[in-house]
Amino acid sequence: MKNSFFKIISILGLGSVLLTSCGPKDNPPLVYFPDMYFPVAYDPLAKTDIAYSKHENEIPLFVKNEGASGLGPVTGTVAQNNDFVVEANNDLVQTPDEYNGGYDEAKTLTVSPLNAKNKAKDLARGKILFEHTCSACHGVNGDGQGPIVLSGAYSGVPKYADREITVGSVHYVMMHGRNAMGSYAGMLNIGDRWRVAMYVMNAFKSQPSATATAPMAATPATPMAASAPAATATTETTKK
């Protein structure tokens, strides 16, 4: 009797294991943390599709926002800008001629619009931002030998020392992108883009970048940046 009992238990245990192991592995019967089990990358300003549920997003605020789980800025407001530098809307579509014309004009800018009194702090922050954001391709020494390039996954990144660039053109490329490099306008604000450009010129070019002698006042935006008038004004003042 005792042996029969153990046999029955063994058969039932083996049967339950077999039945469980043959079930659908991509659709488990119970998931305690579905947000972690089904990782879904989504645009917070677009309609949210929940991978593990057939329900529409019924949160009233999201429904009013056409299903988006994030909210845009309040109409009429602008982003905080402690550097007092303004620029044109980077979302505007440019023709190749407009883009190349803006790049050529940016090359004439050799002066950063940021306050010269903060140059040491700006260069220090620019170094940190460059190493965190740009060095994966450009390398910490600006020689185009970042870890992505060394891995063989990407090639053709130029060496800063071999390029004819200015602080203005470096900023322009970060703002609009160029060739295989995309725009970084969505990742770095205008002040930080100028800080990275200053650091590139200061660390990797023979002529360190200059800075304006006073904070730049808000001026009408141009296709590349509203900093051009400030740079011109500084040059004229120096000549006088």
C-alpha cells in the first residue's frame, strides 16, 4: 500500500511537470509585474499601447490628450534659459542650400555668446558633457577613436585637429547634425552646446575659443543661432 501511494504521487508530480512545461512560454498564466516582464519603449507624447492588455488607456487626462501619457508644455510658455541665449527653432525643415549656408555662416563665429566671466566653469562643464555625450565616437582625446569606432561598429569619425572648425561651426553641427551625425538639440540645451563647443576648441585645437565679454541679450533668432549679432558686436567693440 505504501509503495502504491508513492507511485501515484510520483506519477501525478511528473504529469504536472510535463503539462506545465508544454504550455505557451510567451504567454505565462500569471505575471506579477507585467510592466517589467513586457518592456515597451514608447513615445510619451504619442498614444500609449499596452502590450499585455487589450484595454484602451482610460485615464481621463490621457484620453483628452489623445492617449498620450505625457503632456506638452503649457501654450505660450518657453523653456527656462539661464544663459540668456536664444536661437531659431531647430524643428524647421531646411533645404540643403539653407543648411550649408548656415554652416558656412557659423564658421565665421569665433566667439561664444556665453559670459566670459564664467569661462572656467563653462569649460569644466563642457568637458564633462563632451565625455558623457560625444566621446563614444569622437574619443576623449578628440581623435575620432572612441569605443564605438574601436569596436568596428562605426568608422569615419574625423579628428578635430585635422578639421577647419570654429566654436560656431561646432555648435551648429551639434544643433543641426551633419553627415552621419544627428542633431543633439534634444539632448543638450543651447548653453550646454556652446560649452561643449568651447571645450572642443580649447582642448583639441591650437587656438582656444574666445568668449563674449558680457552676457548676451536676447536678440531676434537667425537660421543658425541668435548669437551672431553678439559676436559681431564684441568684435566691433574690440576694434574701437
